[in-house]
Amino acid sequence: MIDKKQKIIIANWKMNPISFIEADNLISTIKKGLKKKEDMRIIICPPSIFISKIKKNKSFELGIQNIFWEDKGAYTGEISSKIAKNFGVDYAIIGHSERRKYFKETDEIVNVKMKSVLKNGLSPILCIGETLKEKNQDLASDVIITQLEKAFTDINKSKVLNIIVAYEPIWAIGSGIVPSTDEIMSAVLLIRKIISKLYDRPTAEKVSILYGGSVNSQNALDFVDKTRADGLLIGSVSLNGSEFVRIVNLFG
Ligand code: 13P
């Protein structure tokens, strides 16, 4: 179970870097630079082909960027959460907007993946967030509500505290354009309100909610301290080892 008091910083490397030598250098920089902190969780999500060579250790845990919902079988090209678990993976990103966009992942697919991940003892990192068009049409809250309600369908309360929710407005990903801290706080509060409605208030208060989208070492501290978020999901900047370490070391 995830301890609510821990800050969580997640690196989503996406489809980078292109060689294991570069990945290994990145890991070395991270291991060297991170100061050990009891009250923090650092999770690295590399491309899955690197996972067996990157062992979780005292500096960080491992997450996978995507999983298939069945445990095993004739599903060419896929990796299950059961397989990932056997390689020391404890987290799986589910519903990232890039998967929703390029691989047509629906809220229903997100839900079956959530259930598979939880059944196999991993923690889902559930990504939700609106497009720019939806934001401009004042639909951001509706999108957050729908994505959350569908993702949590048929998920038992006993599993909810294993879930990490990441609010990633799609227009902020890789764009350098970021929401105000008030906007992030509103989204965090809305997410807690929905979880409270689906389960109960104490459960909602304990769920870890992160922000993601154009995070860097200049804005990282405010995105947590001024928003009631519990941490960050970082894309491009996490590929710069010293910058990633700088962000982590801002906390705790
Ligand atoms: P950037 O940090 O590159 O904006 O990416 C955010 C993201 O998509 C993390 O999952």
C-alpha cells in the first residue's frame, strides 16, 4: 500500500533513450545524485526492453509504461503485468494520453488494464486529463470525472490505495505550457471529490495524486507545494539525469 505521506516522483522515459548504454548512464547519474529519503518514492519507467537490465534498488523502484490485460497467451508483442511483476516491476502506467491517442485506448480498455495490474499486485499509475479543445470548451472537469469513473469501475475499495492518479492535461505535455497552480489544485480537489463519492472521504484523502506536463526544476516545487498534489510525473526532463536528480532533491 502506498503511504500517503510519501512524495512520489515518477520518470516516464517514453520511447527513449535509443541504446542501453545511454540508459545505463542515465541510471548511474540518478543513483549517484539521489540523496536517500525515507519520505519519498522514486519510480523509473524505462522502455520495457531495458527493464531486465535495470534492477530496482534502494534509490528507485521500477514501473512499466504499458501492459496487456491478460496474464499470458497468444498476444503477439504484448507484456502482461504478471510477466512484469516477475521482473521486479511494481508499477504500471495506464491510460497515458499518448496511448489513448496513438493506440486508441478507450476508458474501457483502461479499466480492464487497471484490474489486471491490481490483480497481479502492481500499482497502476492512472493518467487522466483533457485536451486543449476540451479545456477551451470548459469540459475539463467533465473529462476528468468520466475518465476517473470509468477507470475505477468495479474496483474494490480494498485496492484503491494502491492506485496513483496522475493529472496530465494533454495540452501541457511536452509543450512548455503549464497550468496555473490554482488550476492544478482544482483538478486535484476534483479528483479527491470523485474518489470520495465512489468510495469514501478517508480513502480519497489517502490516494496519491500527481501532476504531470512540462515539469522542470524551476516549476517542480510549486507544482507540489502550492497545489496539494503528492508528487510529479515527469517526461522529457527525466531524460536529463542531473536535472531529474535536481528535481527530486528539491523535496524532503
Ligand atoms: P513532459 O514532462 O515531457 O511534458 O511529459 C509529461 C508526460 O507525459 C509524463 O507522462
